[in-house]
Amino acid sequence: MTDEKGLPEMKGWLLKWTNYIKGYQRRWFVLSKGVLSYYRNQSEINHTCRGTISLHGALIHTVDSCTFVISNGGTQTFHIKAGTEVERQSWVTALELAKAKAIRAIESEEEEETETAQVVPSQEINSVVRDLTERLENMRTCYDLITKHGAALQRALNDLETNEEESLASRTKIVNERATLFRITSNAMINAGNDYLHSAEAQGHKWSKMLHHEREQRQRLEEIVEQMAKQQSQMEQAAVLVRQNKPVPPMVPSNTTLSLGAGGASGSVVTSDDDMEFFDAEEQGYSPVGPSSPLDERDRGTFILKLHKRRSSSEDQVEGLLEGSSSESDEQKRTVKTVQQTVCLVSATRERVTSGGQGDDDDVDKAVAGKSSTDSIYGRNWNPDLIKKRRDRVPDKPNYPLSLWGIMKNCIGKDLSKIPMPVNFNEPLSMLQRLVEDYEYSEILDHASKCEDECEQLAYLAAFIVSAYATTTNRIGKPFNPLLGETYECDRMDDYGWRCLAEQVSHHPPIAALHCESKNWVSWQEFSMTSKFRGKYVQINPLGGVYVMFTNSGRRYSWRKITTTVNNIIVGKLWVDQHGEMEIQGSQAAEGYKCVLNFVPYSYFSRDVQRSVKGVVMNKNGEVKWVVRGTWDNKIEIAPVLKTTGPANSPTHTTGDYKLAWRRRPAPADSDKYYNFTTLACQLNEPEEGVAPTDCRRRPDQRLMETGDWDESNKEKLRLEEKQRTKRREREAEAEKAAEEGTPYPAYEPMWFKRENEAGTDNYVHVFKNTYWEAKEAQRWDGCPDIY
């Protein structure tokens, strides 16, 4: 059954998982217009929906013969069980078909919006006006004829009643002739009216969309100009006070809240990512503290943490009894409460005068022995004879002029992955290669694997996680979006001691899976994201989890990445900020241990060090054992907590000596000429023999961009994207045909990863099959898709 748009419809009883107390419950499911909804019974359809999930971007997974799962990327997951295998297959087939058609419908709407967003040429406007004028004249002519023939018909009818000289037959004939003329004229009037109406409606729909689009653009521009005027006024006032050697009062934007802690330092707590105000970042590091500075300001640090604590099952049951008949949409909500703490840190050793409260590099280097301070604070046992010779730079970035506003004005409010961007905004790397860059400072993981104490190990892990953001300070280029089935292999066992493989495993929604393995640890992650262009900045919200397993101890940790914002898209110099709160959770042998990191958002008015990161490591009992501090663009220090005093909501932690856990390597001297790449980034796209035919390094548009031929790169990029769309349409057509024939159609299967349920959770992740390296050794690439 299909609706008026051709989208599949289906209704029926199914069993839905609710919670561990109630288990599976019988619910009435309705599939309509690309959305799956469910109700407690059929009588609720018109007034009470218990939950919905949009199939556009959803993942549909079969668990067993009767059970399947629908998830939209982590925020919503339906576990559904059918009565029989046939019923389950019918539902899965209908859902897959509805998903394909929903994607196609949305893309059609976006294409229509893109077309209507273009400025209509004056010739087209004149042609439309001329056409409507001609049709209006035809209606006026028909109106005059109707008036004329209507009057004649009325006179003939009057003569039929009064004129007795003529025969009845002749009078009836005249009436019939007049009536026929009136009917013909009326039909002509109806046809002319319909033609005019259809033409006006067609053009009116298009022009109304254009008008709505222009109004939105104007409103956005007004907001940008107004905000820029406010910022300029505030900065001018501050500049006047600085010139007069007067203290500058703290100027707080209307949508930013500053909280004062026990130490007197202010910590910015952003209430909303969407409403955040951004300003140009200053190129500054840690400001030295002079001898006249109070001791407390040097040795104290105050910040705010939001600690998420899971409630006990007994509390959940009590709340469930109190709520009783509440909507089942709450079934998807996690039972978590938030406790906010103002944390104050006091150093136990106060003899040293530190740099900005972060510790002196020369002193902290002694805490961790290193063989080469220029490369790594931990040193590396590299054998130069075994290290492969690799390049240390890429060709310089050419200077191609581009009308930025002409492209950006039609992108406001859209998902970044839906915008056809030219390569002028890119860097010659794929998103898969950017994910590999997370492991540039993998020596921290090697050192953490040797830690016997879980909390100390977690502190070093936190430093490693922060190090992954170091290159984003000046890397403003957008990586290439991977094609479905695209892969990237990076074997650095000779120097870094790890090798990894990444693959684009899904297109709707776009998901990349990565597996990295070393002698001491294994890491894997599943990366997806949502992104929006807000007019003056682009906000990127990563989805999916990252995992690390230390093989010698069996401790496993997981976390989710924070929000990235690229500012000054329209006016000013582009700059990147990382902000949000991250929670690193331990499991298996590290169950109960966690670390909370706060990436403080940039604030022009804050007196604190910008791009700062602050956090604590807690044991199973929730006691803070280590503290983490530093900046995500420079270095991270960690220190053990010796004792804790003060109330629970505002504790004071006395720490020991700080140890340097990570320090950023200096960038190459001329890296600003080639996309601000690090040495590792320059080597990622270096051609290599023997890799899979789907490897990023074989992608033609990316290679053309690296060599500086951007015009040809843009052409290749459009060709590859159209080839991918054509392949997807073929799969959709095959799925529709299979649905009509009642046969199951297999979903897309990645080449090197498989989708499995994560142990102990309801989440599904893509797990490495461990078949790639064998296939590479045998050069067996039979199953690789043709994507280039």
C-alpha cells in the first residue's frame, strides 16, 4: 500500500522493547510518509502518538529471525519483534523501501529549493508577465462574449413566451442556437480561467519560495550586521578605557553566563551552542605571572564541572510508579541526573613561580624521561635503518579567487554534508585521513599502557584525547567527504608503532568506521556528524563513540567527541574553537572509573587563558584522584590529588607536582604555504603501491587538488558524486523491484567492517573483520566496489 506521494504505508501489531521491568510490550505500529509511529492501541491514532522515528538517515538492522532494530544515529532506537519471520521480513522490506523513497523525496525538495534560490533573469520575468497578460486578455474576451450571448439568449427566451406570430418550432430553434453559443462561450471561459489559474499557481509557488528565501537571507544579514555593530561598540569602549589606563569592566554578552568560583577566577558556562557569540581569537599563550602576583592566583585554579550520575534502579522504579501513565516517549531517555560542582585546586608545593599557572616546561620535562625533546617528551625507540623514507611536505596551495558570499548565502540553515562545495574550501585530505590524525601522539597511549594505577592511566588517556584537537587551531580547510565504500590504510608500524584502516560504511547517514591497532593497545571509532551553517559560523557536532582497549590489563575506555565551531565565515579571519564537556568512561577491568573534561569556549571578555581544558579523574567511589589542566592547542599537565577538603558541591583539591603529559610539536616553518599541515598530515596522502583500489590516495579529485589543478579537481568531484548517486538509484530501484516481488533485498554491507551489537548496551557499532591485512598481503581485492 502506498500514499499519494508513492511512499509505502503499513500498519500492524508488533512487540516493542520498553525497559528491563516491562520487557516487550504489544504496540500498534503505523508506517506512513517515511515515518514509523507507534501507539498503545488503534484508538490512539488520532490523538496520542507514543513515539516516532524518521526513516531518512535511519539504520535498520536484523537481529534474529523475528527481531529487528531501527536507530537514527544514537538519539532514538526502537527494538521491535514480529510474530513470525515472514512478518519481520515484510516490515523490514517496507521500511527499507520507505527509507529509500524518503531520501529521494528530500533530495528532490533540496534540488527544487536550490533552483528557486537562484535569481530569476529579467527576460524570464518579462516572459511570464507577458504570458499571464495574454491569458488574462483571453478571459476578458470570453467575458464580453458571455455577456453578449447571455443577453441574446435572454431575449430569445422572452420572445418564446410573448411572440405568437412565429411558429413554436422556429422560436425553439432560435433559443437552441442562442443556448449553444452561450454554452460554447462559457466552456471557453472555463478553459481560459483554468489555463490562467494553472500558470499563475505554477509561477506563484516558485516565486513564493523565492520570496521566503530572500526574506530569510535578509533577516540573517540583519542579525549579522546588528551583532557585528554590538561587538564593535563594545570593543571600542574597551579600547578607550585601555588607552586611558583605566580598568576594563567585564563585558558579558547577553546569552553567556559567567560563574565565579571560590578562587575568584571566572569560568564561562555557555547556555546554548546555537546562541553562542564568537569573537576573533587572539594569538596568545600563557601569560607569565610576575613576582607581584598574589600566591593564590598562581597556585589556585577554579572551574565548574557538570558531573552526570546514573540513578539507581530503585529510584527509577519509584519515579515510574509516580508517573504511571506517562507517555512512552520517555522510554528512550536515559536515567541521568546532573550535579554541578565548583572545583578549586591548590598546589601543595608553592615554591615555584609557574607560567600562567600551568607549570614550567623545564621542570615538568624531568618528571617524564624523554630521549628527544624536539619530537616527543616520551622519546621513541626508532631504528633509522628500518624507518621508511617519506615526504615531509606537499605542493604549495595555489591562490584561486572565489566569490565566497555567492556560495554561502544559499547555504544558511542547511546541513553541511548537503552543500555542493567546490574544492576551494577543501584541503587535499579525506575525512578518513583526518580521523587517522587522531593518533599522531600515540606515544601517550604507549606510556599509559604501562600505568598500573587506573586513575593515572585515565589521566594520560585524557591528555591523548586532547592532543587530537591540536592541529585544528589553524586547519580551516574542509576534508573531502568519503564516498560509500572508500577506504584508507595507514601502516606506521615502523615509526609510530601502529597501523589502522578506515572505511566509509554508510552513506545515509554518512558513517565512517576506523580500527587502529598497536602492540600495547587497540582503538576503534565510529564517526558521524551533524553540521549547520549559521551565517557567521559553522557548527559541527560529532556523533558516534571512540574506544581504547589496553591489551595487557583489559581496561577499556570510551568517550564522545565535543563540538567544533568554525567562526567568521563571512567577515574576518577564519578561526576554530573546541567547546563542550567530555566524559571518558571506563568499562570491563576499568568499570566505574571516569574522567570529566571541560573544554572552555573562547570568550573575548574572559581573563582566563583561552582554549583551556580542565578536568578531573575519579575512581569507582567518585573520589577525585587526578586533575588535568592545560590548553588543547599547546600542552596538558596532570597532577595527583593528595587530599580533598570543603563541601561536596565546592571541594578544594590539594595536588602534588604537575607532570607534562603532552606538548604539541612545533609546526614546520613554512606549513602556512601548504594548508598548515603537520609532517604526519603531509605523509597521509603520499602515493603508495599495493593499497586497495578504494583507497583515498587513488581518488582523482583529491589528487588533482593536491597537485594544484583545482579546475579539473572540481570536474572530477562532480563526476564522482554523480556516479555515487547513480549507483544509489540503481540499488533503490532493485529494492523496489524486490519489494514488489515480495523477495528480501540485502542491505549494503561494508567490505572490511561488520555491524554488531556492543556488549552490555543497545548500541550497534561497526567492528573490524581482521581480513584487510591478509587481503593486502595476497593482493586479493575481488570484492572491492568500483567507486572511482
